[in-house]
Amino acid sequence: MKVETFAAAVVGQMAGGDSKGTGLVNGEDVLLESINRPQGGGIRGIDATSGVERIQLTDQPRRTMSGVAVSLRPGRPGIVWQLTLKDNVAIARDQSTLAEQRRVAYRGEGWGLCDDGTQLVQSEGTMRLVLRDADTFAEKGVIEVAGGWWSSRRLGELECVRDGERSQVWANLAGTSWMLRVDLDARAVTAVADLAPAMAGSVAAEGDVISGIAWIPGARNEFWLSGSGWPRPVKVRLAARP
């Protein structure tokens, strides 16, 4: 399968706020992200235009929180799923209030999380994507992301997108300025994206610089990106390279 190459360009920036969260996903009218404070981990909702914080819950003492996903299905209330990095627990939250509803145990580490409309997709700091039931969080299968120069890296933050009938995931390569697009049906990498042009001047420290990716619905290749040490999230557009 042909692997496309994209480069990112900054097309906007939040008017305020900060990039101190982990994980990023579009809620109904806010961006949701995990937060970690001295008193513990939690979640917050921020306005996507102003960056103003609308709601914050720090309700997970002594836990480090990571990926977050919004799961919407006909006939049932929305669920916000949130991962703990190393405590082997996923938190299910009410979409409206963000209050904890229940906890589910799982194996391995929790890095990134997204919902493709039929299932949850989780990364764990390896080159595997774990497929999970969106209601129970039970494991359904695994996709090994291999076969290219990225094989020795680790998958971090995730964002699920739809391209027609195709279910796809953009995954940050942890500690790098690159994202991969994985086609879940083909179980293969179909694109890579260089985020370095968008990150220039934004990164204050080395390491896991990309901490959040949120697709902007209705814009095929536009995303909100956040990163460790960035002043605030930026909006980027991916353009194909020749």
C-alpha cells in the first residue's frame, strides 16, 4: 500500500489557555484533555477558540492521567473514556458533567485513546494498537504497526478520523515530530506527517513534545495540536508533499 507524506503548516492558534494537558479530543462544543496536578490527575474542558477553561475536575489522587476519548452511540448517553498511564485503570465519565461513573481494569500502560465510531483504539507505548469495546472497554484485538522506518519507535497520542467509509487513526511517534496514519481496515500505515514546521519555536523542552491531537470535524486534514512546554495549542493543516 502506498504511503503518502504530508507536512504541517500552522493556520491558527488559540487566543489563550495553555498546553499543560495530556491527550486532546473534541467534545460536543469543547476540547477535552487529561490534566495532572500536584494533588492528582483529572480532566478539563476548554473552549476551542478562546482557550478558556470551562470545567476542571481533579478527582484521581496519586494517579497520572493520559489519553481521553469521547464515545457516542445511538440510544445511549455519551461516555468519556480516560486512561491512567501506569495504574491499569480506565475511567468512564459522564459526557455532560465529566463526573466519574465507573472504573475498568486493563493490562499494560495507557498512552493514547480515541473512538473510531465503532470501537476504542488505545496505544500503550509500543507499536501496537489495542482495539477495545466502547461500552465495556474489553479488548477485542490488536494491530501491530510495523514494516517501515517507524517500527523501532513508540505510538503515543492518538486521534481517530473518518475518510468516507474508511476508519483511520493518526498516531504520534512519541518523542518525535512525526505522525502516522493507520488504516484500521487494512491494518497498515497509509501516510506519515512531518509536524516540525508547525512545532518550530513552540517546543520548550526535549522529549515527548506532542501531547495532544484533536481532529477538526468538517476539515479533512486540520487538527489542534498541543505539546509539552508549548505556549498554547495550535491549529495545523496537513498538505501533501510531492
